[in-house]
Amino acid sequence: MHVRVLPDLSIRAKLTLGFAGAFGLVLCIGVLALSQIDTVNDVTKEMRNVWLPKIRAVDRLRATAGEHRVLATRRLHSTNFRHLARISREMAAVRVDIDREMGGFRATFAGTERDLLEVFHGAWEFYRETLKQVEDRLEAGELIRAHALFEQRVMPAFEQAAYRLELLRGSLEERARQAELSAQGAHDLAVSLLAVLTLLAALAALAATWWVSRSISQPLTRISDAMRRLVAGDHQVEVQDLSRRSDEIGVLIQAVEGYRDALVRSHGLAVAAKRSAEEATAARARLEEAFEVVPEGLVLFDAEDRFVLWNETYAKLYDKHKLRVGARFEDVLREGVAMGLYPDAVGREEQWIAERLSHHGGDYSRHEQRLAGGRWVRIHERRTSEGGSVGVRIDITELKRREQELEAQYTKLDVALSGMPHGLAMFDAQERLVLANDRLGEIYGHPPEQLRPGTPLAELVAHRIDSGLYVGATVEQVLRKMRERLARGAPSHMTRKLGNGRTVTVSIRPRPDGGWVTAHEDVTEREVLKEQLNAALDNMAQALAMFDAEQRLIISNARFAEIFGLPPGTVRPGMTAREILEARVANGTYCGPSPDEYITQRLSVIRRGRPATDIGELADGRIIVTNHQPTADGGWVVTISDISEQRRLEARLAHLALHDALTDLPNRVFLQDRLEAALATARADEHVAVLCLDLDRFKEVNDSYGHTAGDALMRAVAARLRERVAKTAIVSRTGGDEFAIVHVLGEGIAEASGLAADLIDALSAPFHIDGHTVTTGTSIGIAVSPTDGSDAASLLKRADVALYRAKVDGRGTYRFFEPGMNALMQERRRLERDLRGAIALGQLELHYQPLVRLSDNEVSGFEALVRWNHPERGRVSPAEFIPLAEETGLIVSLGEWVLRQACADAARWPRPLKVAVNLSPVQFRSQSLVQTVLGALTSTGPPAARLELEITESALLQDSEATLEVLRRLHELGARIALDDFGTGYSSLSYLRSFPFDKIKIDRTFVDDLSSRRAESLAIFGAITSLAGKLGMVTTAEGVETREQAEIARAQGCTELQGYYFCPPRTNADITRLFLAEPASAGAAA
């Protein structure tokens, strides 16, 4: 008994529904793939646009901070005034970069990264404050104390800041790794779901193939066999079990049976007509009666082709013709053609008539004819023994309509077969091809003529062997294996690796008539995907498994059994979820108080059919997180991760974020938090004291015994501090050799003094470190609320200021904060504010110092030097305000003003002498420096050749390539480029090779040594002038103050001189009067 699916639908409707379902399934796969691709792209964009830029920004900040430390070290060891000023400018520029970076970070960082950033900022500010104390010592001439303070506080403070920056970078890298894991999870889920949907698509394709074979191919084969037997003359043929169908196949069967009946009747009529011709006279009446009884149209012609007799059916078929007894057949035919009753004759009337008469004049003819109005007749004509003819006209209009419909169905079927993703072929019992679609040819490279019906299977196999697809096989081997499979009488499947690297699966389904149908699918991409999926599953850190709606395991990776300690092979596809849970219980690896509760809880999650995530602890202490995700088909996917190490790491990171790694004391973040809490909860009669401690002579311990001993000393100091303070107090290591204590005073300020004195005594006692006796001490600064501040930041800052005062006063003591300690910092802020308004208020002016050409003792140009006349402070030294301008960024606007003013003054000079202008390294970081120079020249008028731009080696140190590019563009404008302070930097000679400077200015330190006439000094000076001469460069000796220096410089080949020996810097009016009114020599000026 066969179950008929959708019996009332036509084949076209069934095929339409099938392909619509297939399209829907493919569409689902595409939508799912695009969705998961979008998810992975979102995480990838997050990595590229958020985390990687943040990590690079932290790396830049780390490099900039390191540069600042190098400059600070250089400044500490430099004794030259100009060097100090230049280094100060460079340090100011670095600080501006760090402040700008910090501003950008605060706008983009949040959460833990923001907290770590603030910790770094606090450490950095402390480093800068301690460095400021070193600078104050340098300015006071206390070089030894400055060096000691730098080593004991500044360097440890910088190391603490660098450590905080490393923590921030580590946190950013961890967030980036989490984003990467999220993308991997989305990818794995997409792969699993796509595999399921692809499997469903394959099953649907197999079902469609089976249906086409059973409902269309087999019935058509039986109909073809019946038609062959009819043509062969077997009029008893029947097509059983198919005539009851109501679709197109059923209609075709009815047409075949009608055709069979028509042939039977036609044959009988032909016999009767022959008998009637023999007995024409005697049986005329019976003949006419027989003509009318026959349902087909009958007509009788005599030997001269004249109409003799016809029946009513014939008359109806040709009702528009003028039928009459005795009329010639040709005449009636021509009349019909002239009346347009034969559509096929239009345009070819004579040819059509000749063809028709040829059929009519033969002994026997059988053909079809189309009449006006869309009717069709089948004509059978045969000559009688008397020379006449009898004709039968069968109305086949309906049969023609059904044939056209069937042909349309065949066309659609052919299109469907051609559009199938699988190659399809049908063979008969003689191993000959019945039909095949185009896809089969695409897979195996068969030419179209080879896929025509009747092609032997052996020929197809030979083609594949010759093409190199069936490697190592013969035709006989392939045919033998095929016959063995067919002999089993059951469908079979096989997978074959072709010689071109493609993989094809072949499904073979035998047919009852001895033939078979094969479906060929190219699964190369699927196999690759399968291998990739298996590799991904086996290399996942997570355990993964997929279950179907029957709670049976479909697939799992090795980690799924491993995470619960189950032996390999314990978990197998087909096992139920309960069986797997029971295996875990038997192994003792489950979460929960009891095995029953564990199994019940997991099964309840499955029954709810909703996403779920839970965290549990296994008996061995490991912590796992289980993620349950239902699927659309009623199954689910479960992933399990062992997060034990992650939890331990999180706990450790949380502790490290609030504690010092060396001493395990609370760090500054923890200290600030507890200080804020103490301030918030202190009673009205209580004071909160903050004590900042700095170890004395700690650097000596590090230098003498090494960093390991220094670390041991830090731990010993921390232990003593814990012993000496109350349990309620907070002891913190804030960086390097610095500690801080928060203590709530219940007995007044004197309690803080007593505690500080006790701590000084405790830390002054010897320490025994690695077999050595080490003696150190401490200085303490104290700030007390609410007098010195009511918030944590204020108290910490002022306690640190008091600590600085204690160290200045001789160390080994303590000091309370006093308001006057902030005066110096406030003074600097006022100077910065006044400098911002100096340009607008006209307080700046340019002085010019002449450059003397030694070849003729003539003034060759002037160097522009800016001066600040403050209305209250008087003349402010450039060494004071230039570094401040570079630190705050004001040097850009100040430098632009100097350029414009110098060019304007030079344009008004009566003689076309050059003017030299100094450029700060900060100006090279501006993108508009070239435009600024061009604008100054354009707006004021002097030619670019009169402008000489002086740069220092520090400008090239910042970004050598970028700076050299700017210099090349300035040089192309026509400006001259001079390298100032030559010989004091790290790579002076390499810069001469990198850029064709017009001039080098020999630093005054070399000029100062000329008076001593030391051989090495003279040799260096002479070498510089000789090198410059060979390179075609002018040499200028700076700071010439005596006649002796001038003569020695001349003797050594120097080109120009500059210094107080000739003339100090003077106003524009003075130099115009002295040097430019009429040609003047340097000798007159001196």
C-alpha cells in the first residue's frame, strides 16, 4: 500500500512546493551565516578600533615617560647653562605630551582601566614633584643632595609609575583576549548550526530525488514501453495502476489508451472499407449506415479522386468546405486553401497543396493536419483495389492539447533536473543511459553528446579514467563493483576521491526493471569544512556537545569527557543525557550536594528549553561554568569551561590591584580609598593624620649590596612598620622607598608627633639583610585633617610637601605641613599666566646680536633674541620663561611672533643682511611650521635667503626623520639652516651626514677652552672648522668674550664670530644706528 503525498496537486505544483522549501532552507543557511559573520565582524572592529589603539597609546605613553626619565638624568649631570635650558625645554615638551595623552585616556578609558590610569597618574605626579625637588636643589647649588635625592626618590618614583603603566597595559590585553574569545564562540556556534542545516538540506535533496524517480521517472518509463508496443502493433497493451492518477501522468495515460482504441477502431474500419469496396453495389446501404455509425470522419473517393461518400463526422470536421459528390479532391482542397481553412498553408500555398496531394496519391498515408479554429485531425488514407481511396479523419484536438501540456511538463522537469545541485543519471537493465542532467557532466567533464540516452555505462567510466578522475582503476573493476552493489537490491552509498582533488558522494538506488538511478554530489567543500570543524572541536579549550530533541548525543569533542575525568570512549554519539550524567556521578565528578540533585537539576534545565548558564564546583575543587543553549529543532548545545585558573587569577589580580607586590602592603589606590573612608567616618573630636615616609640612604643599600638586598630591606621595613602602628592604622607602600600611614588620632596632634618619632627610632635601628648589617633612616611629612585638608588628595599632597621640607631640613626628622610650602608652586603658575598675556600686551621685544665675518671683519647678520619686560617683575630672564613656554606649549605662538617680528625688522634694515632665528624642538611637532615660516616671509617681504633658522640637536633627537623632512622643505623655500650648539649632542656628525646644513655654530664650551690653549681643545676646535670647510659649511664660534679667543678662532679657520667681545644683544633701534646707518666694521663695534 502506497501513501500518496498531496494527491490532488499537479506535478508542477508539487515541484514548485519542493523547490520553494529547498530555497527556504538555503535562505535560512545564508541568513544564519551572515548573522554570525556580522557578530565576528563586530568583535573584530572592537579589537581594531578600541583595544589595539588603546594598547598602542599606552605603549606611546610608556616610551614618552622613559624619554622624560632620560632627559631628567641628563639634566642632573649637565653643568652647562645652555644645556640645562635646552634639556628643561625638552622635558617640558615631554610633560606636555604625557598630559595630552592622559587627557585622551580619560575620555576613552572606563572601569578598571580608568582606575589603573588614575593610579599611574598619581605615581607620575609624585615622580614629577620629587623631580621638582631635585631641580630646586640644583638651582640652590646643592649638587650632592640633588644627586642623592634623585637616586633615592626620583628613580624609585619613576619605576613605580612605570609599573602602574604595565598593569594598565596588562588589563587592556586581557580585555582584548576576552573579545577574541567572544568572536571564537560566535564562530563555533555558527559552524555547528550550519552543519545541521546542511545535513537537513542533503536529506531534503535525497527525498526529492526519490519522489521524482517514483512519481515521474518510473511512470514515464512504463508509458514509453506501452507506446513502443502500440507502434509495434500490439493493440492489447494496457498501462495498469496508473490510469487512476489525476495529474498530468494520468491525463497522458488516458491519451495513450484513447490512441490505442482509435487505432483499433481505425483498423476495423479499414477492413470494413475494403469489404465495402468489393461489395459496393450490393452493400451501398449498409456502407452508408456504417459510415454514420463510425465516430471518426470517413470519406470515399473513386478512381479519379472524386468525392463519393462521407459521413456526418467528416462533414462537421470540414463544415466550411463546399463538399459535393463528384467534386475533385484537388479542387475542394484549393478552395479550402483560398478560404484560409489550412493555417499551415499560408505563405506557401502551392508547396503545401503539392505535399497534401502527394500524401493523398500514395497507397497508404498517415499524417496530421491543422484546420482553422485550432482543430487537429489525424488522417489515414489507403488506396482501394479499384483505384479509389478511403480516408479516416480522427479529431485529435484534445489529444494535441494534452500532448502540449505534457511537453511543457517535460520541459519543466528537464529544467528542474538541470538546476539540481546533484548530478543525476538513470540507467536501464542493459547498463545504458536513460537520462542525465547537466550537473553530472559538470562533475565528471562529460561532453553533452556523451550524456544522450543509450550511451553505455562502460563508455562513461572509460571517459572518467582517461580524464584522470578514476585513478588506479580499470573499466572492468568499476563495472564489477557496480554490479555487486546492484545485486544486493538495496540502496547504497559510496564516497570517491577524484584525481582532480574533488570529493564526490554517489548514491545508488536499484529499480525493479533491473536499471538503477545514481545521484552524484560534490562534497569537497563540505569535507574540508568537516575536517576544519573536527580540528576546531578537538582544539577547543571548552568542552562542547550537541544533543537532539530525543536528548541523545549528536557530537562532542574530547574535552567534553576529559573535563569530567571520563576515560576516552566513555561518551559516544547516541548516548542519552541521563546516561552521560550518570557516568559523571559514577566517576565522582559532578556539582552539587548529592548525585540525585545534580542529575535532577541538569535534566530540569534541559526540559525548560531556555538558555541557561550556571557555575559549579566539582569535587576536586575545580570551578566550571556550563552554558546551555537550545536549538530550533528541540535539541541543545552545551559548552563547559574550566574557569578555576581564571578565578584564581582574578582573585590575585584584585589583590595586586590594591597591594604592593613586593611588601604585600596596601598600595596608593587602597590607601586613598581607606583614607576617604576614615575621613567620612571620623568623629568631630577625631583627626585623621597622613604620614608620608621616605627612607634615607636606600640608594646606598642598592648600590652596595644589589637590588635583591634592597627588596629584602623593603620587606623588613614593612614588617617593622606593621609592628609599630596600631591595628586600625593603614600602612601603605606608595612607591620606591616611600611609605604612607593613615592613622585616626584620638588624643590630638601630639599623638601624630609621638608616632612619627617612634617610627624614626624604629627605622634607624640596624637591619640584618643577607648577612649584612644595614643602617638606614627615614624622613616623615605629616598632614592632619581638617586643618590641612578634608579630602584624601589634599592630605596626601600636603603630607608629601611636608616630607620634602623634612628632607631639606636634614633628614631623619619629621615636619608638619605649613601653608608657606606651596608658595613656590603658586609662583610658577602666576608666571605662566603672565606669559600667556605677554605677546598681546606688547611686553616682548627682540634684541639682536651681530655675527662678524672674519674674512673682512664685516657684520654679516644678526641673531634675534627675545626679551620680556614685565611691568612688575622687570626684565625676566629667558632661562626662566623659555623653558616654561616650551613646557606649556606657548613656545609655538611665541616662536611665530619672533619669526614675524624678526622678518619685519630685517625688511626695514637699509642693508640686506641676514637675520637668524632660533627654532624650538616643540615647534617641529607643529604641523604648520613650514606654513608659519612661509607666511612670515610673504607678509613682511624679505627674501627667504636672508632668513637663517637655527635648530639644536635635541630637535633631531625627537623624531629625526620627520624633522629632517621639515628642514628639507624649509631649505627648498630658500631659507638657510644652521645647527646650533654643535658638538654637545650624541650624534652631531651623523646629522651632518643626514642633512646639508648651511652653517654649524660651535658651542661656547669649546670657545671657553680656547683661552687655556689646551692641545686637545685646540685640536677639537680645528677639526670642527676643517670638517665644515670640506663640507662647504660656514662655522660660527659662539660666546667669544676676549680678543685672545677671537684670534685663536680665526687662526683655527673659523668663518664667523659672535659674542660680547664684539657686541652684546641690542634693540633694533640700536643695531640700526650702530651697524646699518652706513657700512661699519666689527672693529668699530668692539
